[in-house]
Amino acid sequence: MKPYLPCCLLAWMACTPVAPTPPSAPPSVEGAPAAAPVAASPDLREFGWISEATRSPTTFTALLADDRDGWIALHANDYERAADRFETPTSRARAEWMLALLHHDLARLTGYAVETFFSEWDARSGLPDESAATMIATLGSFCSESGALSGWASRCSPEAPGFAMAQEIARGRAPWDHVGVDVYGKRMALHRAARTSGALDGLLAAAVQPLVVEPVGDFERTFFDPCLHRTLADHWTNRTAMSLGGEGWRAMAGFSDLGLAGSLFAPWLHASDLDSELRAADIPGVIGARAPSLRRLGVGTNPHAGDDPVSAREEVASLDRGLADWRASLSEGASDEGLAVLEDLRLIERYRQEYLTTRARYALLAERPRQALAYLEAARDPSDPTVGAANSPVLWALLAEAQLHAGRARAALDALHVLSGTHPEVLGLREVVGSLAVLRGLDRTGDSREE
């Protein structure tokens, strides 16, 4: 498979000026020969943003010219850089939305990892009374987005640091509302700053340091902040809404009013797909997984009955057949400039990965991890084992989540290791997944107990 070139979008734009608007035709003269019939204009919306960019490269180039650096970064899946470089707020919202999705995924994964690790530790030997483990479990449960405290807060010792915050959480208050001078109070102050003023620097700097360090014999036990990604997800969701002039995650409906800027590189092909799915969705992150346009690709939009990876692979095969037909149709009669947009920027491959990662998230939320793994393995470009234009950070985050749900903690750890190359803030998540892998290995004899 041809690898992505990091600067392919930049190079294409540098060599492709925006074509001037052609002059209008002169008025007809009575008695002059009839003009030759004009060929029908191609349907720019036939294949959504893929055909719009391919069949009207001047429109595509004009869009990129308005926010050149932002679109280059978004094409490279560098969401932070894109959010920083976009000048137009509504275009910036596209990068902010991707950051919101990424951290929602990581928050969900953190919650599951924390719940699983501390539950298995508790079942094995019981959590030490003097340890901060129960407090960290309480925080992780609250910030998992599931809202299931699982009784951890009521088990915190009155003598342990953070007990007052645990009591507040048990009464339904968010941990970042807690004010105190201990390690928890200081960290929650950074969360409040991020949530109220948008100041992320302090929280991100603290994210690579343990929240609690406690001596245990000849070594130290460390616990990281399990609420980091929840706060980052909420921050970027709010930023998206502000850039679009709305409130909450449903403000993304504003993308449907932006033309090509609202759909380019997205998992939805048309504004109509976005509008249709928003009417049915009750959580962010699944928009694009069941778009009406998918029927034209031979892909069903109804959920599967069970966690069957074979049916997921059959769905991917249908998708690939449909996309091959689209590629042939777009290539036939395309201008040289349009063909360059399609092939050099790998628009079909980009849509394919965006769709499959969204479909994988949909499967995970429906508790079908084996199907999610099938989608993600099909989506992953094996030519580049890093985060970049070939493989998005969202893909690696979802791959870690699917692997962990499938009982493969070490494989989840591998995916998080790749993600940490561009997102060092996942260090705390790596630590808890690594601890889970070690815990499960304590009783292992011979081959690994993991699937």
C-alpha cells in the first residue's frame, strides 16, 4: 500500500493555483450559428465530499487557500496543530471536534481500565486500607462517563487523604468542584482552570506526573489522574460548540451549513447524512456509522445481532467493492487536477478509515469488541506503524479499547505506546493498563491467559 507523504497536501497546493473565474459568454447575435450543445455538468455531490473535491478541484483549492495550514494539519491527523492554525472559527471546529472525540474515547477507556484493574486487584487480595487505591478507583469510576461509582466512594477510609472529596463524590458532586490543599485538591484546581478558563497547560504538564506516590517496602506505588481525559473531552466539546456558535455536542449540526468545509475528511459524506444521524443519535462519536449514503456502497446501516467478526469483515468487503466502483466512476472523465486530488491526497482511503473507525466506536458502544477489532484492523494502514496521516490517533485509541475489552491487555498497551508518541498525556492510561497486564500475569503458568 502506498504510504502517505507528510507534505503531500502542501506540495499539491503549492503546484495548483486557484483557477480564475472564466469570463461570461458574449450575448448571442441574431442570425449567428447556433452554439454547440454544452455537456451536462458533473454531479459534484454524487459521492459526497469525495466527488466535490475531485470534480471541482478549484473549489477544493479555494477552500484550502482560506485556511491552508489548518487543513494541512487536519489532513495529517494532527488535531492540536490544526486547532491552532485554523483562522476560521467554523473550520477550526473540525479539529476541535476530533480532539473531543479522541478524549471521549480515552476517557471511556480509562474508566474501563481503572474499574477492571481495581476490581481484579480487590478480588485477588483486597485493596490495602492505607493505600490511595480506593480513592483513585472512586475518581476513575466517576470520570468514566458511565456514572457507575460501583461503591468505591463508600469504601474510602476516613483517615486517608481525599476522604472529604470521596464523600462529596458519593453525594453526586463532581471531583473538580472539590477545594483542598492536599494532592487531590491541587490537581482538581488544575481541572477547574481547564474547565472554566480553558487553561490546559497546567493540567497537561501535571498529566505526565503521578497524582499519588506511596512507598511500599523497597518500591513506590504510583497512581495517575484518571479524570484527565474526561476534562479534556469536555473542554474540546465546549470549544467546538463555541466555534460553531452553539451549545453542547449537538452544536456539530452547524457543520451541515458549511458546505465542503463541514464535511471534508469527515466520516459523513453529505450534510444530509449528518442531519439524518443527528436526529437519531443520543451520544457523540457515532455520526457517520449509519449514514443513509452507505446504502449506495452496499453497506447496511442496522446494528448486528451479535459480536460476530465474520459479518464485520463481510461488511468491509462490501464497502471496498463499493468504493472501488466509486473510484472508477470518479477517475473516468476527471481532469488532471481532479485526479491528482483524488489519488495524491488519497481521499477514498481517508473516507474509508474515518468510516471504519466510527463504525468501530459504534460497535464498542454496543458491546461488540470483536467486531470493532475487525473494523479497526481493516482500517489500519500497515505501511506506517505510527500516528499520522496514514493512521489517526483515534484509530489507535479505539484499537487499545477494543483489545482491552477482548481481554488482551498487552495488545492494548502496544496501541497506547504508539499513541503516546504524539500524545504523551496518555502516560497515566498506559500505566494502569500495564498494571492490569502485570496483575493478570501473576497467576499465569506457561502461555499467556490472554486470548
